[in-house]
Amino acid sequence: MSALDRYELRRDVRAAARRLAAAGVASADNDARLLAEHALGAPLLLADGADPDFSEHYEALIARRERREPLQHITGVMWFRGRELVSRPGVFIVRPETEVVAGAAIEAARQMIADGAAPLVVDLCAGSGAIAAALACEVPEAHVVAVEVDEAAAALARENCRRLAPGRVEVVRGDATDARVLNDLDGCVDVVVSNPPYVPAGAVEDVETARYDPDRALFGGGEDGLAVPRAVVRRAAGLLRPGGVLVMEHDPRQSEELRDAALTAGFTMAETGRDLAGRDRYLRGARRPFSSIPGSGTRLS
């Protein structure tokens, strides 16, 4: 088998992109390039060609993606707020819209610092540790505790946080909605952030999500998917100190119900924040209003 020159290499990548597009992969050009770089071990733009064994390796990767195996599982990598995390089958793949949710929690933690506190942040339903690691990296003054019930996800969260923010995140395996978990922190937490399971029953249409993301990380319970999110709101109310802030991701159809749930749980302010596509994406609740936060029951732009 002969080596490929740069023109043959790029021809093969274009052909792979056409195959992925025909298989229904929305990001076919991007994925074909990233899989080529994964096989090469180098950026495609810098490659003058490829070794003889490239074609066989690349074909195997493309065939997996063609069968709609997630790119993150094939490469073992996912990205969040510019940081590379390990991705592993059986653990939820973090989505781009969650970067906005993490950003809102980071902003809240930074406000605590401006007010003179070294914030204590708790990430409930931490999954792969993406949000917890981002908080620890972007708010180095914060102490971050991440809670995750699934054993495989908790192990991956420890791995990702240890690599990205060594010694900065404590990962606790436990049910994030159980009042016995972290009960020593009740009334002491400055910021609670959460991306809980919230998908309504039967609402998953994407084939890759349905096949590869664990149900436990997707479905929030009940027809409306709100059982777990409501429980997270109640647990956050117990953890937060007066003046503390909750930031929780949710389905765009759940915003009104979760604002009501927050007010019922004792929050004195509940707002809905939007993602970059303009969709209702997260609840922001506070134990008491801040001067920078408008009245309750509103939406944030």
C-alpha cells in the first residue's frame, strides 16, 4: 500500500464528507476533517500527505461515524468553553447550549467575589464534570463540589476535573436530590448550578442521542420531564444561603413551570435565561433579589 500525497488525502476527506452527509450527519464536512486529523495525529492543513496505513484507519473511523456513532465517542474528546474533556461511552455528551448555562453560573460566582466572598459552588447532576471544571478554571477563587449519582459519570468527572483543575473540585457520588447528600452544606452554598435530566418522555428525536446517551442522563421523569428538575430546585433551596443563586438548565417548554417551582420552594426571584439561539434555556433563582436582577417571573435576554 502506497502513501497518500496531499491531494489524495484531501480527495479522500471530501469523499468521506459526502458519505457522512448521505448518512444524515449534519456536520459532515467538519466531522470528516476531524476524523482525518484524529487518524493523522496532526492538523489537516499542515499535512503534506499520509502514511500507507492511514486509509484503512480512516475508513474504519468514517464507517463508525456513518453508522451515527457520536464523533466524541470515536475520538474520545469533547470540548466545553474552549477546554478539551475526555468523552466516554455511557456518559452524557455535553452540548454547546450548556456553555451559556455555565457562563451564567460563572457570572454569579464572580459577583460573589466582587461582594467580598470566596464562593462555594455546588454542581448538582454533574455528569462528565464539564460545568464543574469550567467553574474551577474560570473562577479560581471558588471551591467547587460536584455531585453525580452514576458511577461511570462520577469517575469521568473526577478524571476531567483532576486534569483541568487539579485539587480544585471535590466530586461526590450521590443522588443530587437527596437531602442527606451534602447536608453539612445546607444554608452555606453561594451558587448551585445544574444540568439535570429534563427531557420529557418520548421527546428524543435525534438518532445519536437516542442510541448513545444514557436514559438516566436524559429523561427527567413524568410526561413533562419535570420530576427531577423540581427536585433539584427544592434541594438547591436547602443548600443555598440567603442571597445565593441557582442556575439550572431546562427544556425550552419548561420555563414557566420551573419559575413557579422556584418561587414555591422559597426563592424570592425566578427568571428564565435564553441560549444563543434565543430559546428559553435556564432558570435563575435567588434566595433574595440583587440590585442587578429585575423582578421575579421575568425572562433574561
